[in-house]
Amino acid sequence: MLEQPASLDRRSVLAAGGAAALGALSACATGRTASGAALLQNPELGFDAESGRYVLPPLPYAYDALEPHIDEQTMRIHHDKHHAGYVRKLNGALDALAKIRAGEIDSGLIDHWTHELNFNAGGHLNHALFWRSMAPPGAGGGGRPGGALAEAIDRDFGSFEAFQTHFLAAGGSVKGSGWGWLCYEPIAGRLVVTHMHNQENGLFASLVPLLGVDVWEHAYYLRYQNRRGDYLKAFMQVVNWGEVARRFDAART
Ligand code: MN3
């Protein structure tokens, strides 16, 4: 599905882990086009080609820019602690797998470190996309999409309202932690709404992620407590439809 990066080390890690999301990020960093993942060719998604390390991408706006919909304290903890943790553990998993290949760590731990690789690669990619899926209201956030994305939403869901109802219900119905998603399904060439658990990412299912909403409690509990539905409605007030449309265009090239 995705081209693998040129590095033999990373290729073997990916073959072991099947971390399609990570492969896409790596291909992005090397400037190569990965089928179905052209949207990931963006250095702002958190990879430093010079060091070969994944890095925490800065927020594209101030911590308090999404107030009152997403509060400043949640954004600080979510970005600086949670996302940073996924980046640190993703790099750590790659290091551990390299040591397994070198015989420095018991190969019996391959299952543990492969799980760590997939979980944290998903966590890193999901959040890197998430920050850029939002923008301050009145400065790119909120409203509704236009152009080809709007036409595709009408075609595949009937109307924007029907899409939104479906999208909020998909996110609201996640049992435990996970994400609601709008994805592009490249086989049929159509949009789909779905949800995924923990840090699963659509690239594992051949779906190109366009818009995800984090429904882990850390994303909303400080302001919304158990009212996930209220958080989801607030999220729609800060969706950056211009960025989602850019990803939609990239996914189809
Ligand atoms: Mn999160």
C-alpha cells in the first residue's frame, strides 16, 4: 500500500511492525511520494530528517487560541505532555527494535516493542494531524467546507448536516478511548466516517485520514467532564476545513 522508506534499518522495523502510519511519515521525510498518503508530505507533521528522529511539532496557533471551545490548560497538557509522550516512546520503540536486531535485547520482547511502535506511531501521527485540523474561530476554524470536499460530502453523505450528525455519533460512540474520523477510501474513491480505538490510524485500514477528533478523556475532561457530546459540538466550531480540503485534494492525487 505504502512505499517503504529507503533505510534498510527502518524497512526491517516496519516489516516487523507493519506500521503503515510510520512508513508514511518516513516516506514523507525522505521526500518520496507514498501512494494514498501524499497528504503526509509535510515536514510540519513531526519528523526531523537530519537526526532521523520523530519530533513534537509546535502548535500552529497559541495554546489559548481555540478558547472557549477547547481550553488553554487542556491544550497545554494534551500537546506538551500527551503528544510529547507518544513521540518519546515512538523513538524509544525504534531504538529498542534496533537493539533487538543487534542482539542486545532479548528477541522475546519483539511483541512488546512492536506494539509500542504501532501504538505510539499512531499516537504521534493522529495528534500531528489533529492540531492542524483545528484553527481559531474566525481565523480558519468552524463554518463548513467548500469546493470539491463539500461536493463529495453531499454526494457521499447526502448533506453536510447528515455528515455532521454521523461524524458526531461515530465519535460519541467510541467505547473507552479513541478517535472519530472522516477518511478518504481510495479503492471506491469516496468519503467514509468511522471511529477507531486507542491510537489506531486509518492508514492501517487503507483509509486516508482527513479529519479526526480525539475523544480520549484527556482531550476534553477539564472543561466538559463526562459531556463528550458537548465537546464534539464545540470541536465543530474549530474545524479547519481549509486544511481538511487540502488533505482531500492530496489524497486523490
Ligand atoms: Mn490525545
